[in-house]
Amino acid sequence: MSLFDWFADRRKGQFVGKVTQESEESDGLWEKCPECGQVVYRKDLIDNCSVCNNCGHHNRIDSKERIRLITDPNTFISINNHLTPVDPLGFKDRRAYADRLRESQASTGLKDGVLTGTCEVNSIPMALAVMDFRFMGGSMGSVVGEKITRLIEHSTKEKLPLLIVCASGGARMQEGMLSLMQMAKISGALERHRDAQLLYMPLLTHPTTGGVTASFAMLGDLILAEPKALIGFAGRRVIEQTLREKLPDNFQTAEYLQDHGFVDTIVPRTELKETLTKILRLHKTQEVKSRTNA
Amino acid sequence: MARRFLLEFEKPLVELENQIDQIRELARDSEVDVSQQLLQLETLAARRREEIFNALTPAQKIQVARHPQRPSTLDYIQMFCDDWVELHGDRNGTDDQALIGGLARIGEKSVLLIGQQKGRDTKENVARNFGMAKPGGYRKALRLMDHADRFNLPIICFIDTPGAYAGLIAEEQGQGEAIAVNLREMFRLKVPIIATVIGEGGSGGALGIGVADRLLMFEHSVYTVASPEACASILWRDAGKAPEAASALKITGPDLMKLGIVDEVLKEPSGGNNWAPLQAGDTLKNALEKHLSELLALSTSELRDNRYSKFRKMGKYLESQSIESEISV
């Protein structure tokens, strides 16, 4: 075999490989775990909350899937879904913000990066916000901030416990300082929710960083996290550049945060609804009390 | 004047200034009257300086905001505060030198003052961690603000930081949590809070002492969601595009006033605050006194409700009239 043939063969081989892979994805039967490489039947994976049966890796799920996992069927009622983002600064980097928005809206079917509403968890009423990482990295702009604030205000008014599922790279730079101010706005609403003696829990999922960590993600009465989720204030690369030294392997993982006292409990996704129910029930006496007081 | 730290765009002034210095020297040695000539040159220099500083780009404003000789928190305290008593420590094991605080009197009024403090030179900057506070700094700030709340002292915050410290120890001690708690608790406080961006307002690190009833900003100060350098390397994939990012991010006082974030932009002497620090001090003192007396006229509940609704309004979005589409899950 000439060298040329060898290259041609190799190229052919690769080509064939790629096609099979693609067809696997498109018929949606099999999924390969990005962590351990185990190939699993997609239906089994979904039945297991998208957690790998073999290694326990938590695959990323979108906001609707998350809502399905947490809430009782047909109890989620979305609110403020009529808010849509604008381009307040006329921001353009390599691409225009307006184009990035349109693209994310088309690919996710969402107007912006969070779904908010009320629901029931094993018949216990609760307010729920779920960030969607697919929408521009879950970044927080005006719409995300406003929807979360309105949800908090709603749950303060209705005396509901509140769960916010965090998944975000931080503030949305394309909306400039307006994004940063959403951190303050949400924290203010949480202060009133807290003042009303209502329970607030963030669930930190992979990844929760930047401005979200420096506001509502860390303001829970109880803070829950998914196993191995990346949680931090500054990016690992930024820190490595400042320190010029290697960081611990588990740095900024949910486990690391729990070890340092910033996470109450790490909840595997397969046990999420059960754990939530337990916590909500344990707080129910309190809740009834504050309701009768009002 | 020769030891003044010059920024790139100030270089055209150098020649004029040198000329002025030379003539002064000459005049000292000989008995020739050069006052007329000096006056002419000085007027010209002042006009040139004003032209340059009126036309600063956002990227150049960052340089002015970061100018090593720009008055810092301690400088302003020295300029117009009486009876300054610095208070140390977060009561939790640390005393951050990048974020300082204490009691002082401004005019007739006792206040609690907190602010980030950068260093003048490398040695001092190492001690001050370049004005980048660690979680202990934010917790110290909150402890002092709680003290002010108990004793009914208005809170004055000076913002001047590239950002909260990003490092191993900061993550270990919960930088995110420390800032987050400040954001929430500042809404609870019953005393007036006035924050002023005296230099650089770097993202969450600035906001961590920035939830205020009034936010003031000096003319050449900047307040950013992310440093233009970081923004450029993330969005443009090229840190060299920082000047473009600085313009796109809308970081100057007038821009932020338009967005409803800043309440007043304070005029700087031409050449920037470092050129005439005492004048800057007067401007700031007068502004603080004015806003303070306005805020002290409000009841506690008015104050807190106003603070809430001020931040409540921030954000731009579209609200379509038709209450639309339930999301089906």
C-alpha cells in the first residue's frame, strides 16, 4: 500500500465513522456518556433524569425538562411569558446582539433565558424559576432579571416557597450595566421575600458563575446543588492567570463548596423531587403559621 | 509638575508645559518680566487641556479613572472629613486593606464611610491588593453598615475598584456569597446610603457596596459590568479590542444617567481630578451634603421604598400587550 493509499483509506475511515455517529444522534436511540463513554439507550437515560447509569454523570437538561422532573404533571403555570428582550445599547461585537437573540430564540423556542411560574410538588404549591443555559449561556439580562423579580414578588404576595434553578455564566455583557443592576434588583425582592419569613432555595446546577453566584444563587435560606456542578464567582482561567499555580482538581465544584460551607446539601437529580418534597413538608408548619398571621 | 504621571493623550500638552517651566526658570534667574508671556502660554495650555478632556473616548476615560494620582478614598477623607476614626476587621478573622471604613463627620453630620482603597505605588498596591477586596472586605463593610444602621448614621460609599478579587482564597471564602449578602442587606438598612464612583467601578466588586439611594459619578469615572479587557477577550476573542468594548458597554456617567442607573454626574476640573484634587474634594463634599439633606428629610419607610423602586425600575424589555402563550411543558 502506498502512502497515498494509506491516507486515502484513513480519510475514508474517518468519513464513514462520522456518518454512523450522526445517524445515531439523529434517530435518537443511543447516547454516549461524555464522562465515562458508556453507550446507553436514550430512553433509559431520560427515564433516569438524564443521569448516566454507569458513572452518575449529570447531563445538561433544558428548562422544560427540569420543570417536568420537579413538578406534578400539568401543575406548572407560567407567568410573565410575554416579556421579550430588546437591545438597549445597540450592542455589536463580532456579531450584533439582536442577531444573537434571534438565533437563541429560534434554537430554543424561548423568548429569553428563564421560565417562571407556579407549580405543585407532590401537591405542595411552590413558585419556580428555571434558567436555561442554552439561551446565550443562561446569561442574565433585563428580561431574566425582571421575570425572576416578578416571580419573587408574586411568591411574597401569595406566601409561596420559592425555588430558583440556576444555570448561568453570569451577567449578560451585551446589556451592559443594566445586567449588573439585575443582581441588585433581584436581591432586593429576595429581601422582602425573606422578611415575610418565606422559604427560598436556589438549586445550583452546572454551571452557576459570575453575577448569578454573586446574587440570588448564594442568597438561599437553604442552598442545594447538583453533584459536580461548577459553581464559582470568577472563572478558573482568570484565577489561574492571577495565581500562576495549579488549582485543586475539585476546585469550584458543588462538593468543594459544600466542604467550605457554602452549600447545604448536594442532591442527585434522581432524588431531587423527593428531597424537595421532604424539605417543603418540613417547613410547612412554619408556612401555615405565617399565612394565618397575615 | 515634572513628576506628574502623564497619559498618552496628554502628551501634546507636555511641550507647552515644558515651555512654561523653562520661562519660569528664566524669570527666576533674570529679572525680566515674563508674566505676560506666561499668562498667554498658560491660557493656551488650559484651553488645549480642556479640549482634550472634553473629547475623551470611553477607553481614555478608563485611563483617567485609573490614574495613579487620582484622588482616592483616603484622599477625600483627608480633604473634607473631620474626626475620622478608621474601624478595622470583619470580626471573622480578617481585616481587608482594599476596602476600608470608619466614622467621620462631613460638615455637621456624623456618617459612616466605606470605600475601596488602591495604592499609589507598587508597594502600597501590594498591601491594598490593587483595591480588589476579598470576601472579608465585603463582610467588614456589612458589619460597619449594620453598625451605622443601629446608630442611625448615614452611609457614604466611595467606589474605586477594578473588581472583587478573583483568586483561590476568594473562592474558598465565598466571594459570591459575601457580595450577594451585601446586595440583599443594603435594601434592609434604614439609613440613607449615598455611593459615589470616584474612580473605577468594576462590576460586582463595585456593586457590593453600591446599592444606594443615590449613585453619583465623577465625570471621568467609569462603571462597568465587566472590564472592557475581559469583555473583548470573551466577545471579540481579542483582548486588543478593549477600546471598542469600552465604547460598546456604555460605561460613562452620562451614558449611565440615560440608562437610569446614575443620579448625578459630578464635574471634574479640566485635566481630571488628579489635576486639581482640592477642587474635586469640594465638588464631592457639596454634592454629598446636598443629597444627604434631601435624604434625611425622608421617613424610614419612604427611604426604603424609594430605594426598592429605584432598582425595581432598572432594565429594558418589551412587554407585549397580549398576555401570551402558556408554556406547555
